[in-house]
Amino acid sequence: MDTFVHSSCGTMGMPLLHGLFPAPSWHTFPSLAWGWALATARHTLTTSVWLTGATTVKHVARCYVFLGCPLYNRRWHLWGAVLHLAVQFVPEGEVLRVSVDDTTKKNAARHIEGLDRDRHGAGAARQASRTLRGFNFVLGVMRMPLTRWPGHSLSMPVGLELSLNPERAPTLHLPYRSRSQLARALLDFLTEQVPGRPIRSLADGGYATKDSVRQVPKAAHVLGRFPISATRYTGPPKPTTTPRGAPRKNGALIGAPKTLAQPSKGWAPHPDDAGAEVQAWGGLWHAVLPGRLLRGVVVRREATRWLKKPGQRKPPPPVEAFCSTEVSLSIPDLLREYRDRWAVAITMRDANAFDGLGHEQGRKRQRLVGVTTCRWVLAAARTLWCIDPVERSPSLNLQRYRPWDTQKVTPSQRDVVWACREALHEAGICPIPRFTPDLAENHQEPENVFPLAA
């Protein structure tokens, strides 16, 4: 245990707990972090405890008590410690890019708190929906820039919350909060933890609601999809005389993106998509963001002109719209920022493969949230631990773990995971065998043995 705490990986994760937990909890967390870092295929709490040999001194149920009570109650303090450590790796004055999305981890078990059926729009671009039974998590992911590779970055989690359906929340004696409200709470938490730092929140069209974007903090800007049927207005005109009554809140009607896509004037070629055209506009979305000027971009494509790309099942929509409260963004910058939101989907895939997101087998909601928070906090600490050595390394073989990937130019989460395991192995930290070799066979004689026939 002391070897792990004083290793390079342990020195990055242990300071996150400074002053948060008493001594018994302080001894439980390193054993869970040790087992989580060594786990490969099965990411459960039982696996982590077995790999560290902690079962000789503590039952697995006691670890659930720690995750469901002390860590659950202080989970946002842990996320705050992660943010304070992460902003040190982002140059001063650079925008903190945070993507918010939700994912459902399928689970067919019964009698589990927080488990229900969720209906999702399976991507705003595909115009489809699906229904899954499982846990629905609202996630926040921050993009950490890599100075060695300009324009590239690594993703790390900065927040997590379990979303409950309106019918499920009252049964657990909890207030119902929609996904948009959970995403807004996460954005407010980020602005409180890093005051003075500009934040750019990226989200899809499902979070373009009043609960998510209305009255956002001054240091934060919102960028995402814009409903193609939403109406926009010009700014309120300046009164020439002193009118009676309240002043006007908006001006003339501009129209919706699907109506603006009809005229043939004012269009320019898309900077990246051949055959598509774009047009920028500025106006007010009074129904959701009253009084806040928006910068929007409408993209239109000809329905008959579409070449199927490898891996693409459906054609892109003929009309798309994007908007941002940051009116100084140009058209290429706004489209590129939203395209980078795809990193949150890659992060959810990696979290399922390497971090054990949604793999837990518990039944209580607090314990499920505590286990998932513990794993994602450790995943964030592991990413931050890897960024500094990667930036200072004179030579780095990016094709070491995947030699067939000749187009790889930046490290991935797979590289981070294996670098952490190799560092632990070099420090002498290895999994403890579950069973000792001398007990592999049972040589005990049965009590009642009949004499052998002559």
C-alpha cells in the first residue's frame, strides 16, 4: 500500500483527498485506486479488492459503505479538486472547453435504484430515437490541450450525475431534475470552481432548452445545435420618442433556419463539407434566451447530391443550424468547435472499456453514484498524470500498442492506461494472486473412507 501511495501515480491521485476524509476512509481509497488501476477486463469493486489483497483486512461490504456514504457526500469536493489541478495544465487566458452529454448503460437486472427505461434521440444528425433500460448518466468532459501537438488534446471527466425519470425520482424521495437541469448545475459548478477563466460549453440539440442555457454565467458561453424550426428576431429598435408602456424586447421577425434555407442569396461554400453551403446570422432567440444576442450558422445541402462515405449509414440532413452566445466566432471556428464535441462520445466509449463506467453490480443509488464517481475521478487523475511526462518526453512511440495504426499522431486513452500500468509495474506494484499456489489442490482425506478391495 505504501509503495502505491508514494509512486508517481499515487502522488497524483492522493492529494485530491487532502482534508476530505477521516483516517479509516483514507486507508480505503488507496486500495480501491490500486485495484482499479490494475484491473483489465472486469471493472467491478470486487475485482479491485481482490487484486490488492484487501480482503484479508476488510470485507467488500465496508468498501461499499465508504463509497455510498463519505465519498458520495463529498463527491463534488473531489470534482473541485480535479478542476483546480486541471486548470494548471491549461495556459492562462485560454478557453476551457467542456462538453456535456448523457449516456445510458444497459442493465437488465431488477430491484436496482435508479434503473429505468430511457428514450434517447440517437444523435441529432441521424434523426432517430431508441429506448434502453439501464442507468442514464449526465457527463461533463473537459478537453486538455497538448502543447506538443498544437490543435490536439486529451479528454478528461470533470463531473457526473445520475439522471432519474419523473416517475422514479419520487419513489426514491428525491426531487426530479431533467438532463438539462443537471447539465446546467454542472456548468454553474465549473464557473464557481474556476472564477475568472472563460468557459465554452458544448452540447447537442437536446440541451438547447431554457433550463440549460438561460441566464448562463458571464464567464461562460454556450455553443450547440439550434432547432431548425425555432424563430428568431432582430434586436429591439431604439425608440425615437418616449413611448408608453414597457420597452420592446425584440425587433422584426427574421424566421427559422428551415425557411432561411430557401432563398438563393447570401450563401458561401462550406469550409470542410464539399457541396454544402453556409450562411451566418445574428439575432435573438426570445423563447429561450431573451435579450441575449446569438451568432448562428445555417448549413444546407442538396438532397440529391450525396456520396455515401465508409461507415455512414444515412445521409446528413439537408438543413442544420448551430448557434453560440459568443458572437465573435467566425463560421469556420463555430463549426470546428461543434465538431470537436465528438470527443465526448469517444470518452464514453473509452470509459466503458478502460474505466468501468456502468459495470458495477450494486443495488443502492448512492453506492452506484459513489463507485462511478470514484472511478472517473481516478481516470481524470490518471490523464493529468500522463500529460506532463508526455509533454516532456523527447521521443514517444505512438504506434507501440497499435503498430498497424500508421496515421496516429497523438496519444489516446489507451496509451494513458498502459503507461500507468507499466509505471506501476516498474515500481513493483503488481496484482496479488487470489489463491496461493500451494492451495491449488485439496489433499484432505474424506472422513468416511471404505477400505480398498483386496
